[in-house]
Amino acid sequence: MMTWKAFMFQDAMSPIMYHMIFFHELIMFIIISITSTILYFMMILIKNKMYSNKIIDHQILETIWTILPLMILFILAIPSITLLYMTDELKSPNLTVKSIGRQWYWSYEYPQLINIKFDSFMTSSALMPSHFRLLDVDHRMILPINMKIRLLTTSNDVIHSFTIPSMGFKMDSIPGRINQSSFSSFIPGTYYGQCSEICGMNHSFMPIVAELVSKSLFNKWLIK
């Protein structure tokens, strides 16, 4: 049986999520470095009562602490813009999947495949004790690995949000509008998500489960 820790700290399973984690770690490294440096200088200033007239109106020093933040922002801007374009990029998807948010479950359609439509409801932990409570469903979204997948999402009633953290995407499902994103994964597995937009009384009872399998298993699932 899987634990809550396994769900909350799932590894990145898509290239976009890998870049997001790298960008997060880079930001945290810079923040900790700046904070530590400032605290160090504050301690020196508190303990040291001496001062120098040469530091007053010191042009070189002012130039350094003006240029240094600009360099740091430039370092952060490059991976930030790269990641932004990666999340919006959509080139020749191999498979399209459409998710429809409803109160309070998800419906899935495979537009490129004939008669592949199903509803996905949360399963009761009492009926299936080996599953995650409030996180597993009766019909999972089955997807193949090593393929570029386009995900379309909309809503049939109110605003929902289709989110799978380990895949690195979060999209609002809005009535009358179709949002799209793309992702791919090279590692088979089961990945969990939830509706991330308060959509009514049973908002917390419409989980999302994506099961990524090999192409051969995906073809067998299509035949069933």
C-alpha cells in the first residue's frame, strides 16, 4: 500500500516538471545566499563601532551594489522565460485527450479514437482499502509513455482546475472555453492530482489519476 508521503512528494515525471524543480532550486539557492550575506554584514556592523570616511559617497561601491542585483535578475530571467515558452509550446502532438469538469467528477474523451469516452468518479476507500483515500478513481486516464500528448480541458457547469503536480501542469476548466497544454513522460507509473479550483460542495471529491503505460499496454487497453 502506498503512503501519503509517496503521493505528496512524487518525483518529476515530465521534462517540464524537471525544469520547474531546477528553477525552484536555483531561486532558493540565490535567496539563501543573499539572506546569509546580508545577515553576515549586519552582524559585522553591529559588532564593529568604527567607520571610515572613504565609504561615504563611495561611487565604486554604489556601482557594484547596483549592477550585482541586475546580474542576478538576468540569471533568473533566462530559465524563467525558457520555462514559460516550454509550458506554452505545442508541436505536433501524437495523442489528444479531452477532460471535462463536472460537479463533481471528470469525463474523458479521446477525440482521435472512436468511442473512447468515460466518466471518472472517486472510489470509496471502504470498498477499495488498498487505494488512496479521496485520491483514487474507478476509471483512470490511461496514456502512453514516450509520446507527445495534448490535453484539452473545459467544464460543463462551473470553473474547475485540472492539475497533476508531478506532470507540471495546472489548467483551469472554464465553461464555454477550451484550454490546452502538452506534456510527455518517459517513465511509466500512476500520477495523482485533484481539482484545484473551489467548485462547490464536493470540490474535494473529484480526484484525477493518470496512468502512464507502455505503448503495447495502451493498445491492449484500447481493444478492451
